[in-house]
Amino acid sequence: MLADTEPVPKAGPHEWVGLAMLALPALLVALDLTVHHLAVPSVSSPPGGCG
């Protein structure tokens, strides 16, 4: 026995703005960690180029 259900409404502009507000900081943190991961070996090597 199946009940009649209403169709699920599509996401409006308000929902998309909320998604962007959550996704953008996560993207920026991921980008920052990537840059940090790539920069640490050159920053931590001693002056003179050994390593």
C-alpha cells in the first residue's frame, strides 16, 4: 500500500547561498593546507641549500 506523497521542492536561492557559505571556507582551508604542505620543506631547510 503506497501513500500519495508530494514532490520534493527544488532548492531555491536561499539554499544555494547557504551551501556556498559552507563550501567556500572548506575550499579555502583545503587550499591553505595544500600551500602550507608544499612550502614547509623549503622553509624548514637550512640556509645554503642543503636538503
